[in-house]
Amino acid sequence: MQSGTDKLNSTFAALADPTRRAILARLATGEASVQDLAKPFRMSLPAVSKHLKVLEKAKLIRRSRTAQWRPCYLNAEPLKEASDWMEQYRKFWEESFDRLDEYLKVLQAETKKPAKRAKKKNDRK
Amino acid sequence: MSSTADREIGTTRVVNAPRPLVWSAWTDTKHIEQWWGPNGFTTTTREFNLSPGGKWLFTMHGPDGTDYRNDVTLTAVTEPELIEYDHGPSPVFHVSVRFEEDGLDRTKLSMRMLFPTKSERDRTVEKFGAIEGQLQTLNRLEEYLASRGSL
């Protein structure tokens, strides 16, 4: 459980930066070199490399060790875990509110019934 | 408001019941246990003290038999319009639930969940920042990846 939380923390930390999100979006279309990834940004190669290191540490990307140009690949698994985690909270509230809505109907029906009974009792008197 | 917007999740729901009833559905454990949690979950209350600083300790039982301990500390209780609490155990996030009348027989519930920050002395969880934007990014990425069959 703890390691799962740590993993999520590092995923969210990596995703907190817009440049890194843009890099991931670019990698979703296929592998790319550091030079390719740097192109859309007004950023030096070392600056982009820094971002890549954060993404690599969070296991959001993989870098080839074999090819000379060391292409980067997207690793989607931590994204799915982070997304599942967020989904849990959304689901929690959506479903709780659905249940609350249903339960309120039951409560309202119940509060109406005793009122009628009370009235009948009074009528008898 | 704007300083916290990037680490908030918000949701709003209008329910078909007058505000006093909705308030009691939220503040009486015999009612809460009937609706709290996703489908298939049940809740057992261990302690409930509805006042600022009071504790609400409960266990949620998942449909697969897994138990989830919850530790809530109430921080504000203003009948019939506002409940605020810190929801733990870990990570602790701050929740506010606002009850507004929406006509005679309807109540608007506005819920905000605020994720922890550095000011709460936990540097690691600060990184939950910008969660909503991230979720959108994640969803888009996931959709995209799913459409490519790589997930």
C-alpha cells in the first residue's frame, strides 16, 4: 500500500509540469529522440534532458540503451494507475450521491406514512 | 480560491429533498450508513461526534470483503448549510460540503475536495497538485492510447 502511494506521488509529481505533459503527449504518437522532443519548446537540450530524467524516474518513459540516438518511449502503465486512482474518488462521490438520492426518496416516503397514521388516530378520537 | 483551484476536485449534485432532510441524511449515522460509499459498499461506524474537532471513525466494507478504515476529523459544522472535515488516514484531504436550498423541495450539494499541501508539512503529498488538469490529460492520453490499442 505504501509503495503504491509513493508510486502515485512520483507519477503526479512528474505530471505536475506542463512541459512534461507535453512531452508525454508527443510520445503518445510514437518514439522520439531528445532533439525531436526539444523542438517544440524554447528550451536547451540539457533542460529537456532534466525533464526526461524526472519522467524516466517516474517510469512514465523508457529510453533505449541500445540505439545510438537513445529514443524515448511512453510507458503508459503508471498513467493508468494514476487515472484509476482519480477514478476511484470520482466513482465514490457519484455513486454515493446516487445512493443518497435513492435513500432520500425512501426517507420521504416513510415520513409521509406515519403522518397519515397519526391523522387516522386523531380521527378516531 | 484561485490559489487552491489547482488541487481541488469539485462536484455538485441537486437532490430531490428539502434541506433539513438532506442535512439529517448526512449527520445521523443510521442514515449515513445507508448511502455512504460506492455501490456494493457497506459502512460500520466506530465513533461519531458531530462537532468541530469531533471524530467520525468508520470502516467501509468493499464488495470483495476488503475493509477500509476511515478517520474523519470534523473541522466545521454549521447546521443546516456546511460541513467541513479532514479525511484520512493517508493522504489526508480536506472536504467541504455545502447544502443550499434549491426551491422548496430540492437541495444543492456542493462538494469540494482539497488535496494536501506543503503547508501541512508533507512534502510528498504536495505533489498531488494540479490534479484536475492532470486527470483531463490522463483521460485524453488514455483515450488516445486505447484507440491505438497500446493499453
